[in-house]
Amino acid sequence: MNKVYKVLATASILAMAAVPVAANAQDVPSGSAPENKQLIQNQVKVVPGTMGQITNFVNDNTGKFITVTGRGLAPTDQNQIILSITKDTKIVDAKGKPVALKTIVDEKKVVKAFYNPNITKSLPARGAALTLVVQDQSFTAIDGAVSEVREGGILVKGTDIYNKYEDTILLHFADKATILDQNGKAITADSIKKGMSVRAFYGPAVAESLPPQSTTNYVIVNTDNEANGPETSQELTAGTEGIITDTADGKITVIGKAMEKGGVNHVILTVDDKTQIVDEDGKALTKEALKTAVHVDATYSGIMTMIYPAQTHADKIVVKKAESVKIEGTVKASDRTSKDQVYVSVGSDDSAANDVILNITKDTQIIPTVGGETALRAGTKIVAFHSPIMTLSLPGITNAEVVIVTSDDNAIKPR
């Protein structure tokens, strides 16, 4: 996530005064320059940031957390992130004057949220807020598909990312509009085609015409998913390939990896009569097939609740033959483990007969507690789903597929 950036434009200097930066400088010594005549200039690493509205606010016994939804300030930054608010978090306006967090939430103000680069790999990512800088102007944004390309603009049909209402708007490109593809590469407006999905930021002024019109200065375009129209584009957007980790009240929780066309790694899906449930051969199944530890491919609408984990309706679920093994226990320190392995006391008891050593691979999905971290230290309580293939050693060794941290209150703190 760290990347060396140039100092921001003059208009942002006041705001950046409140932003913590880490010096990455090799100071040029006084006196004559080196013989090769090359001076090593001071460089500054700017911390990552997300610009948008606060779409969720939690303040309970677990701590104080906000979800910022919008766009990353750099292509490598997060478009949505959950941030813990601590006593060290600075909350100011562009002139450095303190602002109450409640005011930002109640008035739906736009913020630039800067955070510690050490964030989780979950979706949304989670981290610690360093500074919130309240912006003078507001905006809104739409997730949708281009239904028409016009001279100097695009007609977009989709969903407002903040109020979740269906929306249609004609967007005119500002003179210096930033237009990026899905990889963060700058593209020109003529690269946008009908059927491509976009996230466009606009406003605050919106003309009350039919359709409504506004100016956009920032658009993210998925140039890979050009289709015949917005309906096709929407259909291909979201899915999760993973494991059912919980079933309750007509809903299933699926944790795994997002599909190629989009999705999240952790989602709660409502399953009803409209949900198509089939096996890998396409044979229809009943809801009874959706059991904990079963592997599935779940596809769903790209419209989700802006909470963590995301929630939406399951359109189709393909139940696979593979199943994982579920265990519950506590991570223990052990000299039997090596790097990228954890020893789990299954049942958190004194018996070692059923204990397991889990291999933590690049494919292992680790879901931390809210505001927690993915490090699995001794004392951490977990629920894990692992491969049924295990060594015959005692304890057995196997690959962890999903690890859910249920409590890290007693985890050993790093020195």
C-alpha cells in the first residue's frame, strides 16, 4: 500500500498539514556534492487515504468505528474501508480546525480519511484512522452501467452508492476530469463504451431535468465488462467462491474469494424461493443442501448493504461436492510449528489428542474481529475450516481454508 507520491497541489497543503507522514529521506550532507553530481532529494511517503462519505458508524463496547465509502486518493488506496477512531485520531477541517465526528456523520459531509498503511486483507479492509479532513464541498456517486455515450458525457443507470436508490443521470465530463480504468490507469473519455460499468462521482449541483444532469470530475471505468447493456453488465458483477460458515434465519454466510467479475470475500446471503440452488451438474437442490462447511459458488446482485460483512440476496448457489472440516479452539505457542503454521488446541482443553496444526497459505481467508488484526497469536480463539486431507502425525497437519477470529482478548501482545 505504501507508495512514494509527489507533494499535493497548493490547494491541499493546509489539509496535509494535519496528515501524518513518514520521512523516507536520505539527507544531503552539507558541503560539496558527491563526485557523480547526483543529489539525493528528500522524499516523503504520504499515508494512504480514502475520500468519501461515512456510510456506517459504530460506537459500542468494542470501540468506535467508521466506514468510509468513496474512492482511494491513489489507485492503490481503498475505495471503502472500516477505520477505528482512537484518542490519537485527528478530526479537522481544511484549515486545521477541530470538527465533531457526530457533525460529519449527521450532515453527511465528505472527508479525506488517512490511515495507517497496516490494514487487513479483508473486504472492506480495516485499519486505524490517523486523520479525517472534512471537505468544503460535498458530492454523491453512482455505481452503474453506461446506457448511452453522448458528446462530452455519458448516461448512467445504476444505484446511488450512499442512499442505495436506483438512479439515472446524464454526466458531463469536467475539463480536467480524472478518468481511470479498473487498474488505475488514466484513459480518455472516448474509451468509454455502452455497457461498461462505472463508478462516477458528481455534484453537488444537479440540474432538475429529465434525466437529471450534473458534472463529473472523477470516473472509474471497468473496460473489461463491455456488454450489450446495463442489465447484462449487472448480471455478471458479483459472486463469491467459498465455504458456508454459518446458516441461520434463512440466510447463509459465505467466506472465500471474490469471483473474476467482482464480489466480496465475506458475504451474508438471503436465500428464498427466488434463489436457484443446483449441484455442479445443474440438478436442482433444496435449501437443505446448504449446510455449514459445504463449498459453494454463490452469485448475487452487486447492490449490497454498506455494512460489514456485506449483505444481499442470493440469485444462484452452486453446491459443490467438496466439504471442509470445522474446528473451534485456541491458538497455542508450540515448538512443533514452523513459519506460516499455527497450533490449535481444539476445544480449548488440556487434551492434545484432537489438536491440529494449520498451514496458513496465501489462499487462507482470515477474518479478524472488528478493529482487530489478522495475526494469529497464541491465546487467540478461532473457528477454522480446513481441508479434510491431513497428515497421520500427532497432531495432524492440514491446510487452513478459512479462519474466523472470535476473540483476541487473551492474545499475547507482540514485544
